[in-house]
Amino acid sequence: MAKYYHITADSITIRPLAFLVPIGIAIVTLLLLLPLSTILILVKGHLGDIETKYFASYLIMLPLLFACIPFFTYGKRQVIFDAIQQSISLKTIFGKKKLMDFNEVASIDLQVRFGLVYYLKSNADRYGKGYRISPSFTGEQDKDKIHFDSQVLGEIKMMLDRVPERQANNILQPINMGILTHYVSENDRYRLKSAGIGKFLPMLIFFGLFASYFWYNLFTKNEPSGSDKQLSFIILIPILIFLLSVTKRVVFEISTQKIKVYRLGIMFKSYALERFAGFNIVRKTTNGLYSGTDVRLKFSKSSELTLADFGKTNPIETFIAETEYVLKKMETGAGGRN
């Protein structure tokens, strides 16, 4: 693997996607040679018979050649650890952008992303995707990973360790005073604020239009067909699912030490606090595209309760801190408003 990093006394520069450049060069070369090979076959190797019109085939390759540009732009990206400024920046063809200060680094995690890759995460977004700071490795015993761990990651950690300990996180102080954003205190219980109807409204409108059409046919036709009757009832299923989703309420009862889930005002399920086994953060994708992150409570006997779905991961840290605060209140049996 070609050298993708540069270390000095005051900085560490890494090009985590540098391996894309040789791949881009190989693909571009192939795309340029392919029409030429076709032309040589057409003229049976007689260079003197090549006419200008034959080179029109290169026009077909232009979109593919333009599609190769990201190989070079992404391959030139640089993550810069600056010891003097005590900050981390991302440099692209569009300029340089500060990602975070050294004292805002939460962790450097090894993740499975088309191989093993190191990602840098900040305190403000611990549960986000993070920033890639290494190439892909085939496994723990990959000699390139061993080299990265000793030569690059070791230097990064030494640089970060020289930073004074950061001050206590001020974001969590309001929580300690009982000022909550995601929960409402109601007598001897805490209720999780609902997500609102907005995220479900487009789907409701979509199925509502279908329902109106089928019901109109059902009540206006003199002799509605069997399919008309069936569809009129089938369309009720997604509407019922919508109602169950939008009326979901999660309540943490202190007196009973139970977490109860209500739908349509009816209690559907109850979880005992003593069965609580931690949090589960689930990053979801749809057709390869990020579609949100669930925060779930894990309970014994392999059951889970989804509390919230976040489109952005930044609020998750505060949400979990508030949930831990509520759970602690349930354990101590402290009720009432704060």
C-alpha cells in the first residue's frame, strides 16, 4: 500500500481514501483503451485505415470518464491533526473545514465498513457515523493495520493525550436539575414526548386518498363488486397501523417501577424495570442509504423497546442521559416534579 500519511513534530496528515486514486487511474486507462482496441479491430490493425469518425466512440465514454472524478477528489481528502492549533480538520478540493478540537474527541473506533476502518467520533455526536481516518484493512492480522496501529494511531493518541482534561460537559447539567427536553414529569411518572404527527402525515394522506376512492365506489355503486368490498376493508390496515404509531405513548411509572407502552389509549405492553439490560443504538439503512438511528431499551429474555427514532445522531447523547436520569428516579422511587 502506497504511503497515505505524513507525520511531523506538529501535525499528522492522513489521506484515508488515497487508495481510490490508483483505482481511478486504472479505470480511466481502461475506458480510454477500450475504444482504441475496438478501432484497431475494425481496421484489422492497419493504422493507416483509421479515420477520424472512428474516434466518435470516445463520446460514449465521456459520461463514464466524468463518473471517475470522485475517485480523485475523494482520494485527495486529508484529515489533519494540528498539535499547534489542537484541532482536527478535513481538507478537500473545496477548502479546509475544522471538524473538532482535540478536547472534543470522544473515541477512535474500529468499525466494519468494507473491511476494518478506523473512525473518529466527537463528544457532540458519539452515535453518528464519525470521520474516517484510515484506509480499509482485511483483518486484525493485516500487516497494513499493524503498521497503522503502531506508526499512525500511536502518534495520534500521544498527540491527544498531551491535551489537558476537558471540563465537565455542561450539556448534562440541566438534566441534573431535572430540566428535561424529551420527557414530561407527571406526578409519579415520566412520559416520553411523542414524535408528533408530522413524520406520519405524508403516508396518511397517501392511504387516505386511496381509502376515499374505494369507499366512494363502495357507497355510490348500485352493485359494488366483491373486489370493491375487499379493497375497502384492506385499505383500513395501513390506516390502523398509522393510528397505532401516532398514538404510541411510553410512560415510566415510578410507583410500579414499570415502563408501559400505550396505543390508542390502551396499554399494549409493560416492561419491569428489574429486567432492564442497557441501551441498544441501531443505525438503519434503506437500500444502502441512511434512514435513521433507533434508541432502544434492552430487557432480559431478548426483548427490546424502541423509544425514539432520530434522523440526526447529535441529540442521542442528551436523550440517553435524560433516559438514564428517569431510570435512576424509578430505581430510587423519587416521584413528583423537580
